Amino acid sequence: MTRKRGLTVPAVALLLVLAGCSAPVLDSGSSVPPAAGGDAVATPNADFDDPERDVLGWEGGYWYNESIDVDQSDGLSEKELDAYVGRAMARVEYVRGEEFDSRVPVNVISREEYRNRSSGGSGSGDGEPSEYERWNDQVWEALFVTGESESSGEAIGETRSSAVAGFYSPSDDEIKIITDTPESPTINNATLVHELVHALQDQRYDLTKPKYGGDTQDEQLATDGLVEGDAKYVEQRYADRCGESWECVATPSSGGGGGGGGGTPNLGIFLTIFQPYSDGPVYVHDLVSDEGWDGVDERFENPPTSSEQIIHRTDEEPVPIDYRDRARNGWETFPEQGEDGSDTVGEASMYVMFWYQARNAGADTVDPREIGDVQSRYDTYNYESEPSAGWGNDRLYPHQKQTADGTEYGYVWVTEWDTEEDAREFQRAYRAILDAHEAEPRAENTYVVPDGQFEDAFRVTRSGTRVTIVNGPTVDDLGDIRPRRS
């Protein structure tokens, strides 16, 4: 099995910036819970003397509430960067209740350099898409996010390069800040704190372990919900204190390390990638409220396995899906990709599918305005809806067929739901997407989208709690990709 991330985004690489997606302005009366092991947090004396040994709330010669002389208006000098990072590390320790083992290097790279790094290594080397890219294109096409003439890899890369402000690299053990002005860099407080939390996670849990990678798109979103949720939660707790009990370094509005640059991101991909940053902080907040930071430590030992668990704060495990490939007449799966050729997109990606098609194509799936209906101050967007809730599991199998005219593609998407009513609601909303693309009925449960980015044949059937979608170039291909049982 080839371990490839369906989103092709490192689990700890993103601090996404979108209008309304940065750390929210919080009420001044909010309180910060005591750090774990509160007795271990030393109280600095009036002169901020260095302690005799390393303690929580002190790093690199700086206490968490010590004033520092840092002015970013003309960029950061090495001395200013040293003070800025040292105090930020001390503050992360204070809020998170964990001690850094070592200093975290912070390096600055230009956005152009980051784009070059991000675009490297794609394709097969001859300008043609790799097998993984062709497989993953079918996953995003099945979600009605990218169409037949679009490259999901390019769309993900463009979205990522325009949104990433900085990232922590577990392989290098350092933070990389992305800026348009590397000669006079500035760093946003939120970016620095967020990535320092990832460095702390890596020192404590080792983020290079396979369990933090995920084998499917949904597992990736689930583990990111924990990893990014922890970092975003601490970042927001940090923001609570700025301007109140803590002085915080101001960032010039035109400075780097705050995202931006590049073209307009694909909102479907953006919202999928952003889900862990939205629901993850709520998930971690609830854990800390109910179980303390020990509860977060336990989840890092056994990470969540589905985005459903992050969205609904549940330990419910996905139900098994038994599936045997019956493709014929030259149609075959991609056995070296994903899990035996399949991916699991999960509840979060399904929600984005319904939202994106409602917004872009007018599909009668969900009210796109409800994405802003959130209940927690740690939340940014609402990823719950009737047609995506009740998810039990899914497996999506991209297919291919070599012909004289080139390669044709299709897929089988098997979905399981908690109840028959949940399955019917998903089926109804999915058909609404087909209706929005003027699909024409051709046979029982069979439809053809006559033109556009999603021009294809579709068969949508339900049996109890299972809804199965078969996609192919023509109606006849549907019978070859997934023959009906006699």
C-alpha cells in the first residue's frame, strides 16, 4: 500500500488565513484555565531573574510575562527574533502546561521559495500526472469539487500556497515562516504561537509517527483535528491575554507571516482543509474542560479516526464495509493507492460537497448560509448538516480503463449510514446535486449529466443503510464498472 495523503497537505503545515478565519476577537472577561501542573509554574520575581533550573513559563532567558523590546515596523533583527521566540515559547509553556525540551529554530523563507517547494515532486517526471494524482483526481471529482479538466493536485497546491503563513517541519525540527519580505521579516503572533505548539507536540509525541499521518482523507482530517485543534486552542487562549494581562508584539498590517499571496483558492478544497482548524479547537476545549490536559495526552496516544468524531465529539467507530470488486471489460481499480485502491472521504468532506454545490450550482442540498451558525467561541464554521450527519463509513474506489483513445475514468462510492432515514437523506441530497447539473434520467436510478465539468453517467441506489454511487463515461460503462447483481 502506498502511503499518500489525499489532501497532500502536511498535518502540521498550515495556518490558514481567510476573512473570518483568523483568531476571533474574544470578550475581555474570558478566563484562562490553569496550566496543567500549575504548581510547577514559577512566578517570576520583580527583576525577572533567571531561575536556577528550567521551569514552566521561562525559556531562553525570558519569562512568560516579561516585557521585551521588539519593534517589527522595520522587520525583525536577529536579537529581536531571539527575544520574540524565547518569550513566545515561555507563554506556550504557561498556557499548555508542558515544558519544551530544546530551543525551536525559526527560519524565514520567501513565498516564492515555498511555492517552488510545494510544486516540486508532482507528476511522473514527463509532464504527465502520476498514478496517485490520477487516482486522487477521481476522489475530488466524486465530491464535485474539481471537474474532469481540472487537476486536484494543482488546485490543492494553489490553495495551500496562497493560504499558508508558516509551518513546523518535524523532519527538520524547525519552524519556517513564509513571507513576501524575507529581507525584513515580520511574524504574526498567532502564526508563531501556533507553530510553536506543533514543535512542542513533536518534542512530546513525535509527530513523524505513522499514526499522525492517516491512510485516508478522513483519517487525515481526524488526526489533524487533534493536532491542529490543540495548536489553535492554545493560540486562541494566547489571544485572550493579549492586550489584557500580557503585552504582545504588534505586527504591521503589511508584514509577512500572515498568509496571502497567490490566486483565489478553491473554496471546496479550502473548507475541507480548514475543517480541523475550525472544529479541532472545540474538540480540544471540550476535552480540557471534561478531562484536563490528560485527556488531550490520551488522544495523542490513540488519535481519532474519523472527522465525525471531531465534529460531534464522539468515540463512535466507523462501521466495517465489505466490498468485492467486480469490474470487467478492462475496468480496474488503482490497487497501489490508498487502502487497497480506495479512499474514505468522511463526513467533513461530504458536508463540503453539499455546501459547495449549493453555493456554486444552486443545488437543493443545504442552506449555504448555515456554515456560519456556530455555537462555540472556539469554532469558525459549522460542518453539520442533515445529509452528511449519520455517516457510518464510506469507501470510494476510483477506476480506470485503457482504450485506444486514452484512459477513461470512473468510480464506485459505497456509503454506510446509521439509519435508513440517514441513507435516504444522503441519497436525496446527492440527487439534488445531479439535478443542479441538469442530469437526465436514462434508466432506473440511472442519470446522465450531458455536459460540463461533471459530464458522466451515474447510478445511485440504496439498500437499507447503504447508498452506492457508480460513475462512468457512459451508461454502458456503469454496468462494467459495477455490474448489477442478477
